Amino acid sequence: ALITMRQLLDHAAEYGYGVPAFNINNMEQGLAIMNAAQKCDAPVIMQASRGARKYAGDIMLRHMIQALAEMFPNIPLCMHQDHGNNEATCLSAIKHGFTSVMMDGSLQEDMKTPADWDYNVRITKAVSDMAHWVGASVEGELGVLGNLETGEAAKEDGSGAEGKLSKDQLLTDPDEAADFVKLTKVDALAIACGTSHGAYKFSQKPTGETLAISQIEKIHAKIPDVHLVMHGSSSVPQYLQDLINEFGGEMPQTYGVPVEEIERGIKSGVRKVNIDTDNRMALTGQFRKVAMEKKTEFDPRKFMIPAMEEMTKLCLDRFERFGTAGNA
Ligand code: G3H
Ligand code: 13P
Ligand code: NA
Ligand code: ZN
């Protein structure tokens, strides 16, 4: 059944687990996630970016979510707008059946320029008021995603801020987080702790200097009842880099967020964990493998089926390690 993010995360907080929020753009990703959830009895957050809405179309997404809810009647399912850039994006998502929206006011409407405090509070509060009138949940963001050493948001395949960011912007301040939640009444708060979008987050395995889980602990100590959200939480596992590169890919060596660091975050109030890149890599790895190994093949299902299985395996692992499994 369709439920809101708030309902889902309140349960997660009560029982001390985290919920992966997987991005979807198409039917295959939706099925891969739901098959994993069904296998381990996990509640689901699916999220669509503005790009996903443009790719699939709002009507297609609306019917797809309804179909998935109908196919998997025992799995609680939240449909969330990822990185809404203004009121119109968030409100139109709700109109199309999303039960939750992110108003990302950490960046201006162009999603490239870091926004100031007043803009973020004003636009997030506006969306929060309107969404709550109609029973949808809201995620806000305070702080800007980006690499703590270089001051840059990952660029190759991730969206993000342009230009150099300061440490102040890259680490969410606990006192400001408390004020922000009080002023905007968001249901969940995305924080910045050194992660960024896409595959190229860290040039080596992150340390406490480059991935500041300790900052999450400080924020949680200040606002223990607020559901925290970690963006840029793909682990970019070596086995998927190897799979892609073994079959003709040329991804340079890179490092993501180790799952054990996310588990630490979950102990400190992280309830929603955004993952897109890992699933993209799972699908692409199998596409490449089939393409290289079966050169006469031209039935797309022969590419999609192993790709979906690889993605289901990834999702299942995250449901289990985040403690989501068994909570549907
Ligand atoms: O925020 C980034 C997500 O991975 C969505 O990416 O905008 O390319 O769909 P996208
Ligand atoms: P990744 O690029 O690490 O998967 O992050 C996805 C994300 O934060 C979507 O909002
Ligand atoms: Na989001
Ligand atoms: Zn994100």
C-alpha cells in the first residue's frame, strides 16, 4: 500500500533501522526493487528525480507506482520526489500521486548555485505548509553536498553545486539544523557530511577526514527526534566497477561510501539513505556482460533480466544491512 515517508520513517526511528531510498526511472528498476523488498519483507521508498519524471513522464510514473502497489500488496511503499528545485516541482509531484517530496533549497532553483539561509527557509517552509495541507511528507536539505578535501561536488555523472565550496557549506551545522527544522517543520532533514552524487565521490577509501559521520553524530545529539537523510550514499562497490570494466567499460578507479559507515549513520538518526549510482552500475554491468558474451543477442529482455537480478541483489543487501528487512 502507498504510505507517506513520515509514517515509514517514524517506524524506522522507533525500531532503529534505516530505509534505502532507491531512484527509479523505469519499470525494470521498480520491479527489481520490489522483488528485493518482497524477498526480505522490507518497506520501500522509491524516488524519482526531475530527470526521471521527464524521462518516463508523470502519467507513466503514476500508473507504475499504482501497479507496483497492486502487485506487491503487502509492501508499504512511499513515492518520493528527489531534489525538488521549486514549489511547482513539489506540488506537481503530489498531484501525480507522490506521497512525499524533497524541497532542496540548499541550492537555488538552477540546482547549481548554493542558496542562502533565508531562501532555503522561505521556500522549504512554503512547500512544507502546502504538502502538509494535503497529507504529503517533506524532506528539506541544509548544507551542500561535496568533497571535503577538494571543495567540489562530484561532476562526472552526478548533479551538484558549481564552484568551490567552503567547509562551512559542506558540513551541516547542528545548531542551524535545529533552527531550520523548527522554522520549516520538515519531516526529514538531509544533511551534508562529505558525500556527493555520482560514482566519483572519493579518490581513495574515505577516512574520518573525508567522510564526517561524526558530524551526523553531533547533529543527532542536538536533534535526536529528527529523521536524518544521507544523500550520495552509493558504495560504488569494487565488484561492480570490476564487472563494468571486465566487459569493456572504462570507469576510472573510485570509492564510494562504505556500507559500514552508513550503518554507523543509522545508529545516529539516519533513517533515509539515498542510492542511485549503485543500481545504475548493477544494471550497466550486466548489460555490458550480455553484450560482450552473447554478440548475436538482440532481445532486450535477455539484457534486462540479468540486469534486474543484479540490481535486486544490491537492493536486498542494503535492506538487510540497514535493518529494513523484516519491517514491512
Ligand atoms: O540526485 C541525483 C540522482 O542520482 C538522480 O539523478 O537527476 O540523473 O536522475 P538524475
Ligand atoms: P548516489 O549518486 O550516491 O547514488 O546518490 C543518490 C542520491 O543522493 C539521490 O538523491
Ligand atoms: Na530526496
Ligand atoms: Zn541526492
